[in-house]
Amino acid sequence: MTHEDYMRRAILLALRVPEFPFGAVIVRRETGEIVAEGYNRSTLNPTWHGEIDAINRCAEKHPSADWSEFDLYTTAEPCPMCQGAIEWAGIGTVYYGTSIPYLQSRGWWQIDIRAEEVVAKTPFRNSRIVGGLLEAECNALFDNAPRGMFHQAKY
């Protein structure tokens, strides 16, 4: 599978919650195996973002994994909470579609701290951030979210 294939899987997961289309996939880099998936469930718990869901599922399925062997694909740039969790886990690379500035320009609530800033302030890890993967498709998820949710998004 390609990077685009993994992002397309994250997009499919995001469509499970069209009001909050944040989907995430964790992949074992060496084999290409999808080891966990997640999507936004913040209506149940405000911290249950797509990346957090995927990380929790991965931890349950692979309790002794070397997280540096994993990459994470997510429809939107991780918020500071999610990027912090990614750093604590030790995931090697994050690929995202939609950027935080794009979400902000469309009225989505976002903390104004970029994923790269979190990485830069995490001296005990060496994560890599790659933005803009299938950006137009990911942007469309947020542009097409049901009206009224833009300013109420709790992710």
C-alpha cells in the first residue's frame, strides 16, 4: 500500500463521524500492516480525538510494541494534545492532510500550536511531520461537514 492508500483509509474512518471528520490509521512501517485505526468520538469524551482513539487501540492490541516502528496517518494536523500523545508513544512519522491554519480559516476551533512546534519542544524524541498528503480530499471533509458544527467542534 502507498501513503495515499493509508490516508484514504483514514478518510473512510473520518466519514463515520461527518460532523467531526478526524480519522487516523497507525501502520507498521516495515511491513505496511495497519496495526490500529481510530476516529473522532469527542461527543462521548472531549479528549477522544481520532489519533487518541487509534493510539489507545494500538496499545491494547500491541502492548509491547516498539512504537518508533509505527507511522500515523490522520486527516488533519494533530492538535497539541494529540501530538503530545504521539510524542509520548514515540511514533516515528505523522502524515496529515488538512493543516491547523486551514481548519482555523474555515471556523473550526483549533489551539494555535502546530504539530511541528510540539515536536520541536520534545527533546527526547525525533518524530517527523509530513503535511499535505491528499490535502484537497481531506480539506473537503471539513468543508462539507454538516452546517452548524464549524464553531462547535470539540476535538
